[in-house]
Amino acid sequence: MKQDLPSYIANDAAPLFPDVSAMTDEEFNNYESPPERLAFYRLHTEEGLKAFLYDVYWIGYPGLFIAVNHVWNLLIAPRAYHCTLMGQMSGAGGAGKQALVNTLKQFIGEALETFEYDYPAVSDFENLEAWHNRCMAMNMGQDQQVQLLVDKYVAILNGEPVERLHPNGELIRGPWKPLDNLRDAASLVDAPSDRSPAG
């Protein structure tokens, strides 16, 4: 059965976005997102940019080259100027494409810093359910922090003030050139298949 992909993902990317609901528990636990899938996001909507950045965070540093290349390919001219602006707005610095690298690298680093690895000891709680509730609250807090970072970096990639958001997937006016078929941009990315995604 063919999977229906969201509108912000190119249709020819279906093999890179498997239907996780159809996976067995073992398949799901062993699944790692391939970095190559980062090259198939449409960055012209708020929804697409958010999904792209969340996937950049999830895949991590192994997908950095592909993410930078994909953003660069979709920028309108002058691309180096837009990237320098991104570097300035994010505080990552740099000029041209290096500013884009610095910005996405900083995003990944900030997102990874949101993890709370020090779970409390079970013995500190009245019962196992209280401990579980505390751990789940910590996880939800971490997810909210990541979502705030994604919102911040969506604005940065668009060259807009961080406060301005585009809810409901409306078209955004950013530094993006129109692209009807992302296969053209994706073909420019030749990633080695022996790379393993970040966990």
C-alpha cells in the first residue's frame, strides 16, 4: 500500500519515509532515519521548515552536510548574503555558506542540550507511578524546548524576526526559490550510504 506523504515532502521520497505504524516493534526499535531524507523537504511553508528542522535534530550531525546542501540549493540569490544573515541572526557567525553550516550546527547542539539525562532515583518517590509521572514530565519539557528551538530557527532561516510565525502551513515569504520537483535538488546530494544516522 502506498503511503500518503505530507505535502511538504516530495512524492518520490516515499522509500525514505516509511510508514512506522506498519512496522513491528522490533523494526521500529531498530529503525534509524537515513540522512538522505533531509534533501526531500519543501521549505516554502512553515510546516515544511518545522518538519525539516525537527528531522535535522533527530538525525543529528551525520545529516549536517545534506541539510546545508539542501537549504543552499533552495535559496534565492544572493545565497551567500542570506546565509550570512542567518549566521548573524542565530549568533553563530560566519559568512556565506559557512554561516549556514554554523547556524545548523548550533541548532543541533542547542537541541541536544535540552536532554535531561539525570533521571531521579526510584527510591526518591513514594511509588513507581509517581517516578514514572516525573520522568514523563521531564520528557515533555524537553520536547517543548525542542519545539521552541525549532520555531526560533524557522524564523532565522526565513530571515525574519524570531517572534514572527506562520501557523497552519501558510505560504511564507522567505529566501526560497520556487521548486516544483525536489528531485532536481536531491540529485545534487550524493551522500555515502555507509553513514549511520545519529541516535
